[in-house]
Amino acid sequence: MNTPNIKRISIVNKVLIAVAVVSILVMVLRLANASSYRWVLEQFALFSDLRILNFRFWQFATYSFIHADPMHLVFNLLMLYLFSQLFFTFFNSNQFLKAYFLGGLAAGIFYVLGSNLLGMHNYVVGASGAVMAVFFTIVGYNPKINVHLIIFGRIAIWIIALAFIAFDVIQLFFDNAGGHLAHIGGSIFGFAYGNYLKGFSFSLNKPKQKSKLKTVHKVNNSQRINQKDDIQKQIDVILDKISKSGYDSLTKDEKEFLFRQK
């Protein structure tokens, strides 16, 4: 078995376990002692009211380890697990940790700023912003990658990302607007981080400098296009295999080929 892949799975599992354990303990405390539960929320949930936040800046990190109810927790853990399988097609464990934890931090900052601009003062808990950051890192890096959905079949992830953003924007006018602000903040960070990892390009048409050396060989354009098409077809076949059977189903050659395309 591929050792690096085991390490990657281990990193995800550690995050999942840490979030699950802390969230379950807080939920149990809610049932056992209401006053203690309120104190935990005041200390570790993220409040947009700066008077309640009161320089407790650790809340920007701790809020994502607390969840409102079991369904909230299960949904976020499931989404994080599924997104991580696709994430490791392109990235490593260190990049996953950056996307998740920095994404959670960015989501929290966006929530506080957005809530104060909109005049909404409450608190937010949950890892949704960090989870969205992981997903949108993939979108920023390769928006044209296709995934297989049971109902819709193969679909480009940029379409899924657009649906997520549209849903969050619409929900700003209904309940839990703060939570959706955090989603949007995590999404923006993830998209920017994904673009950073592939390298920003600020000019669409950079002027080509004329070489002083005499050209001795020209690559046939049609041949180059055909080569790119063949590579893309191989990538699509491998990604389809991942979406159906998981990353571990790939052969060693398939894994090496995929990572050479980064």
C-alpha cells in the first residue's frame, strides 16, 4: 500500500476525530448543564458583536470545533471526507491543513466583518466554512474537473461551486445568515488559495519576446493539440475511476501519471 496515501488519510481522520470529539462533548454538556454550556459558547463560539468577542481572538479558531446539533456535525464531517478524497488528487497533507484551518480562519473573519456591516449580531459555530474552503481550493485549481453525481451524472465542479454560492447568497435573507456568511468567506479563501497553488496570471496576452537565436525546429501545432487531448482523456478516465472506486483503486502507474500533470 502507498505510504504517502496512508499519511494523507491519517491527517483527514485526525481532523474528523478532533472535530467529532469536541462537538459531541459540547452537545453532552448542553444536556447535562445548561449554564456551563452557555459559558463554553461564550468562550469558544465566534461572536460578531465586538463587545462580546472582547479580544477573545482564539474564537476564530475554536468555533469550527463546535456544532449546533448531531445533523450539523454529521453533514460537515461527511462533506469534509468526500471533498478530501478529491482534494488529494492534486494536493498533499500540508496543503490540506492550510486549506482547512486557514479557510476556517478566513470564514470567521468574513463572518464578523459581514455581520457588522449588515448589522446582524449573533454567534456562529461549525466547520462549514473550513469545509467549503477545502472544496473551493479544488475549484480554484481546476474548475473544469468532472465529478460523478448519482442523480446528475458527470458534471464540472465549477457548476456545483456556483450552486453552493448561489444558495448561500439567497440564504443571507433568511435564518442562519451568519452561517452562510462564513460559508462564503471560506469559499472565497479556498478559491484564492487554489489559484495561488496553480500560479496567478495577471495578463491574458503577454507579448512574446523575439529570440535572437535562429529557430531550428518548430513543433507542429496540430500534433501538440492531439497530445494534450490524449493526456486530458487519460486524466478523465483516472478521475472517473477515483469518483467511482476511490483513490486507493488506482494503480501505481496511474498515480504517478496523475501527479506528473500538476
